[in-house]
Amino acid sequence: MGLLWQFPVRFVATVLALHAPSWLSVWIFQVPRAEERPLFNLDLLLGAAVACFSSLGGALVLTAAWAADGLRAAAKNYHFMSTVDFVDAARFVDMLHLPALVSPSMLGALGGVAICMWLVLRLTRHARLLALPLLIVAVLAAGCDIVNGSFHWFGMDKDKRAVSLNFAGSPAWNVWAAERQSFPVSGPGTRIANPVTYRSLQSWQADRPGQSAVLILVESMGQPRAPALNRWLENRLMTPRLKARWDTRTAEELFSGSTTFGELRTLCGLHVHYSRLDEALASDCLPRQWMAKGVTSIGLHGFGLRMFDRSAWWPRIGLQPWNWRDSALPRSMNCNPAFPGVCDADVLAQAVGLAQEPGRFVYALTLDTHLPLDFKRLPPLPDDLREACAASATPLEACQLVRQLGDLLTRLEVLLAASGTTPFLVVVGDHAPPFSERLNRDAFAQDRVPLFIMKPR
């Protein structure tokens, strides 16, 4: 009788332990359920069934299943188009300040997964009879998914769900399927239908050949959903003294992918992974087009250009990487807790300074607003921003990032006001902020970024 009572308890406890990390992340962090976060994880159920016969085999399958789930979710969170591309970024880990990337919530999540794995292996040890009901649950969950119209295996996806809930899924399958279509594998990418930044710079150079232009790509400058926050950001840059010299208009641009995709979107009008840049594609990039017209194109970034191989592909598209040892300006360092480098204030000052000479295109990629930020050490919000965030129910961390973006635009406004020349200028975001919590993430549009187009009067 005792064994009969233990069997259903073991079975229920095993299913709960398998899915506790996913279910708790939805409850605690309000992470939206997606294809990678179904109600029942088929990979984990299979791993538990294997563990009923071999603890080592089960541990390996469970580790692979949780790793696939975590890496796929992290890659999507940071706007990577490919999980393998996200994993490949680990070769640059020596450039980062790792303690800033390790948060208590991350350590708690990893510890929780480890406890769940130990519990599953303990419950399934010498319990071969558990394998069958675990596999039955997997089959029933997949059956519900088929009826729901969201089962993606064997071409059964109907692209129309009866309900929004995803009953069953396989992160490992999703990773494999996504990699088959990923940009590093599937080809050279595509030309963007309406690259607003690219075309505005191209049109300016066509109308004013040889005159200087500046492009500033701002890290994590997403489009706030609240109109009051958009106006607050616009007011940092669109001041009366700049309006007297520049005809400034705001717009927005669709984005897809991480920062390097943002760079190639704005510089080349392409949606392509940088590793796929060949001579034909690079020839359409603005710096290469303008090189033949005598325009010198200079690229600035406060972080090391070995990151994402910029030292290799920037020159390929016609950018001359700026060597900070050649700068006469004083440099402040390490304003971002995770990405040590030259602070944005000095990057912007150098960019505006270089644009004082004619015949130059200056491209500056900022850094300091890269997440994660140490929000606890930031000063209190200004009253007008705090009131705008309260009125729009914008979460605190999202509001603090808006303030950081506003500080950057204010610094740029001061530099431009003191500038002796009036170059053509475009300021645009690379992608939406990669917040992991839904409320902070939803404070920004997830498909477009703001831009400022400043044309000399």
C-alpha cells in the first residue's frame, strides 16, 4: 500500500520539479510564455524518463534541455538572431567585467535549477515504472498542442491557435530549427525595405557632397510607449538653441537583431550578420560609397573593437577605427559596470570634434546605457521625469534607463551648442532595451527605435 501511495506522489513531484523553473519565472518575473517557454517541456519530460533507467543519462539530457531553454531565452532577450551566435559571443568574455553580469536573481535561478535536477534524479532513481506516465504526459501535452494549432513539429503548425497558451514545446527543437534559418548559416541576408537612417544620410551627401555628417548609434535607446516619455527625451536634444541652427525632426525606424545588426542597418541598409559581409554587400555601405568622393569615414566606440570583430569588418565597409591613443582630449573610463571602456561623454566629444573639418563622416557607437546597469547607485529621478513615469505607470528601472538616455542626449546637446560648425546629424537607437522582466521590457516598443534627424538650417 505504501508503494502504491508513493508512486503518484513521486510522479507529481517529478513533473513539478521539472517545470518549476519555467513556471516560477513566469510568476516571479512575469516572463511571457513563448514558443521557448511552453506549459510542458517535452525535452525535460524525456530527460526524466531516461533518468528512470540511468541517472547519468538523465542528468545529461536534463542539463542539455535546461541549457537549450536558458540559452534560447537569453539570446532572444538580447535580440540575437541566433542562439549559436549568442554562444559564440562567449569568446569575448575576457573583455567584460563579469561580476556586474552576475546578479542575485541569476544565481538564485541557477541554484534553483540545480536543486530541481537533484530532486528529479532522486525521485526517478530505481523507479522505471515512472518512465511510462512521464512519456504519456508528453504525448498528451503534444496532443493538446496539435489541437490548439501551435505544434511546430513535422509541419503540423497551423499558425492559428485556439487559445494563446502553448501546451507543449521543445527548446532543443526550437534552437535547431532556428539555426537552420539563422543569418550566419542561411546566406548573405537581405536589403531593408525602408532604412530611414541610411537613406537620410545618403540623401544628405547627394545634396551636399563633401560636407560633414555624423551618425550616433545609441545603445539600447528604445522607443518608449508612453508619449510623455518620448517628449521628455525629445526635449533633451531639441532645445531652442539647437533649433536655431538645425531643422530637427523625429521619426522611428524598424529594428531587428542585436547591436551589430543595428550598425549594418544604419550604415549599409542591410539586415545581415557581419560575418556574411562580402565585397558586393560592403560596397553599398555609406563609408565605401563616400570614399570614392573623397569623404573620410571615422568610426568611434568606447569599447574594444575586438568585440564582435569590429576591428575586421569596420575597415571592410570603409570605416577607419579611431585610435584613442591619438586623442588629445582627456578620457574618463569605465562608466558602464559590465563593459569597461571610454565613457560616452568623451566618445561624443571626440565625434563632434572630428566633424568640425569638412569632408568627414563620423560614426559613433555609444556604450554606457548597455544593460545591466547598477540602478541602485543612480541619483534620484528628476521631478518632471518621475511625474511622467508615474502618470504612465512606467516601472522604475525602465524610467531610470530613460533618464540615462536623456543624460546622454543632454550631453550631446551641450557639445553641439558649443560646436563651431553645423554638420548633418542623425541620432538613432540600435534596439529596444533587453530587460528580462516583462513590465520593464513592455515599457518600450519591441519592433522600432526612435531617431532624430538634424539638418543644418
